[in-house]
Amino acid sequence: MLKLVSGCGGQDWACSVAEAGLGGEEAAFEVERPGDLGAASCGGAGWGGAGIPDSAPAGGMLQAGAAEELGEAVGGGEERPASHPPPPALRLLNRKPQGGSEETQTSEHDLQRGRLRRGPRAAPAAPGMGDHGGQPERSAPHPPGAAVNGLLHNGFHQLPVQQPRFCSRASVGGGDPAPPRLLLQPELQPQPPPPQHDSPAKKCRLRRRMDSGKKNRPPFPWFGMDIGGTLVKLVYFEPKDITAEEEQEEVENLKSIRKYLTSNIAYGKTGIRDVHLELKNLTMCGRKGNLHFIRFPSCAMHRFIQMGSEKNFSSLHTTLCATGGGAFKFEEDFRMIANLQLHKLDELDCLIQGLLYVDSVGFNGKPECYYFENPTNPELCQKKPYCLDNPYPMLLVNMGSGVSILAVYSKDNYKRVTGTSLGGGTFLGLCCLLTGCETFEEALEMAAKGDSTNVDKLVKDIYGGDYERFGLQGSAVASSFGNMMSKEKRESISKEDLARATLVTITNNIGSIARMCALNENIDRVVFAGNFLRINMVSMKLLAYAMDFWSKGQLKALFLEHEGYFGAVGALLELFKMTDDQ
């Protein structure tokens, strides 16, 4: 037997089926007007009047299988007046038991109570069952397997599950035991329809995240950003092991971004991809590919954000890992213009993590770190590789717009010793004022052609030679820009001389502070990094000379091939850590 209980609001419904062992009755039900199933609503939008979702089959067929205990029916069995058209009539099809000729009926009251009751005599008709309140008709028995109104002989499509089990209830007050109560199958429970308001971009992101989540790695593209005060450094991982299936499923804007970044060397007037720094055949997060290094001025950041919006980057990512002061400065612009969130990271953490990672993988088969041999002899000075396998402790001098000096004792143990405001930004700013140059490259080109001794006052300009008592050579700078007090000197110098003197002044100041910090921390390895050293051979050799000369060969100045990109690499590594944490 089957009985159906409808709850107002279209949200609660229940069905009970008698076990075959209860006399062997077979029950089926049909809707008097099949087209009306779900047409009469109890007020629940998108749900039928019988409490069945609109997505249910039109024929009104239910699947019955294993069931569990059900609580009290909605409303406790009380009849409530309906303010809507009555639900379609149900016709109960009863059959004779296989072992006898007696027929049974189910009352309307039992249907409302959500339970089946078996008795020897037919129950009286209850109003509300049919269109006119009469007793439901009985149909003639049908042979097993025959279909009645689209249903099988037992009224259901059987599922390959175990037979229902009943939970007996104790009698109350010594009366007859309560009939068994059953729960609906989970698949018969009403479920709200899936949301349909997601944008195509969001659906694309969710699908790609689910695919990547299976392999515990973030979806492409993979970026890391270091937004500094003068330059923005960007690293991009280009996968080279894309399968045919991945290529077929790859969305167009992802292909567009990869093609744009890897097929160009320059982006607009100021964006540059440092092709000579590309790391090839690198394995990151289980994928093989190339790591590209891109830079552009921080003043062009808004154009970059706008480009991200135009290329619909938010359909691929909603969060970017970024470090540097600009990650805070431009956070709102990323959110408002490009619909992207910045995951802000500490720049010194990223600096150390990125440096150690790049040094561990090497530079396409060569060491990342190097030094200058014989730095005090210009004729014999040459670049030599250096193995940084055991780097601790080291003094790390990060030379960007300003300078930070760190004492690093292990991967996770470091401290910022000190710093100076006179850095790469100072050099470029003064050169722009003194020479009229516009770019860092232009300033360095001018400096390479100049002579700083025409601008600086040297020891020999004061002593007429060396200051032997304290070991000061006559060529040492006694006063930076000291000769500019003389009108005659000012009129004779060139812009190139001014650029060179500016470069030497900034470099000597950084070297002097670094040497004192190394002595203070009892560290004999000083690693110089940062974009101030990019294509800046003058400063590197000057620092190597200063470290070696003033320490009497005890301090070694070390340099790195990827100079200012370590913060961006560290941000990229954090992207993978975020995936692991999730």
C-alpha cells in the first residue's frame, strides 16, 4: 500500500509503503488529472501542490525502496482549510492478496496522518478524496507485470536496494500497537533547484578550480608579483606539458594571456620581459614549464590593472599573490577595476624564500650566485660562480628604491638589522634632476661614460697623496660632490660625470653600511640583491672592491643573476602553499 501526505507550503511530503509480508497486498496510486500534478501550489514558489518539486516526472511516478523511520506528519494529521484549488484526486488501486480474496481500502484520514493501516473490512469513504468527495473506485486485478496508467503491477519502478525495514512502536495505554512508520528514500526528499544566477566567468573558474583541486594545485595562470616603489616585478610560469585534452578544454582568454606574455619581449613602451633570465624546463607544483621574468615601472600600474580587466583575468583568478608596498597601495584599484583580490605577503619573507628557491634550482644548469675574483685589480677582475648550498649565516642586502639589510640565520630565522633611504630610487631621482635623463637605463649609460673624480673631492685633493697613517689611498673619496663648491669645476663637468658621481656616492654609502653590519653580526658572506644592480656592473665591481679592500680580504661580496625578482618568485611559491593549505 501507499499513502501520500501533503504539507502546506509545498515543502513537506511523506510516503509509506506496506511490506509485502503484510498480507501480500499490492498497492498503486494514480493522479486523477495527470496534467495537474504540481499545478496547484500551496504558496511555495517553484514547488507543486502535492509537495513534489516541479522537476519531478510528469507522470507522478515515485520510486520506492529501502526506508527508515519517519516522525509525525506535518500538521499532526489535522485538516487545514486550503485557500487554493484542491490538489488533483488520487485513485487508489487495490488488489486482492495473493493468498486470499479479501480486499482492503485506505481511508483519507490515514493518508493525512502519513501511516498505513491494514484491517479486515473496507474503511468508510472520506470526503476530499475525489472530485465529489466519494469513495475511490476499485479496479479489477491485473496480472503481474501489467502496467496500469503507466505504472508496474505494484505501482512503482523498483530500485535494486534491500527490502524496507520497519520500526515497531510500543502501545500507549495498553491499546493496539501503533502501525509502523517509514521514512522516504533520500532521493525522494524534495530538493531546492540549483541556482541559475552564476555568471559564465564564475562557472568557468569553479570548473577549473575543481579540476585543479583534484591534483592539489592552483588553476592556471600562475603569477607572482612584487610591486615596488620604482619597479613592478612579475614572474609567470608557462606550462609546457599541456595535454591534448587540456588544450581542448582551455578557455580562450587563458590562451590569449599565455600567447601575449610569451610571444612578446616588450609590452607597450615600458614593459620588458628579461629573456636572458628565463628559467627553462622547470618543474613547479608537479608541472613542467618555463618561468618568465617581466618588469615595468610602478607608475604604469594602472595601465596593467586596466589590461587585466580588458582580458577578463577575473574569470581565471579571483586572487593574486603579491608582495611589496604596492600590494597595499593598489589593493583597492585591483578590486574595483579588475575585480581581483590581492593576497598580500610580507616582502622580506618572499625575498628570502624566492632567493633560496632560485638558488636551489640553479640558472639553467649554472649556479645562480657568483662573485668577482681579484676585485682590486681591474685588469684581473673576473666573474666566478659561487656555490651557495650552505648559505647560513649570510647578510642579505636588498637594494631597491631604498635598502634593507637582513641577517639570515636559517630559512625561517632572520632579522632586519638596519637599512638606508639612499638606494636605487635616490640614484635615479638625482640623475633626473642633474642630467635630465628619464630612465634607469639612460642614467646608467651616462654613468658608464663619466668620471666621478671630476665631481668628488678625493683624499689626494686634501693631502696631496695617500693618508698613510690610516691606510687611506689618495684615490679614495674624501667628500662626495666636494668639487662642486668651485664655480670653475661646475662649469667644466659633464652630465656623464654627474651621473657617475651620483652612482659612486650611493654605492659607497650602501657598501659602508653593509660592511659595518657584517662585522657587527660576525658574518663573512654579504649577498647583494635588488634591481639597483640590474645591468649595473659599475656598482657591483665597486661593492666587491670595497668589501675586499676594507675587510682586508675577510668579507666576500656575492651577487645573484636574477637580482630583483626574488620577491615575485616568493609570492608565486606562496600561491602553491595556499593550495596546499586549502
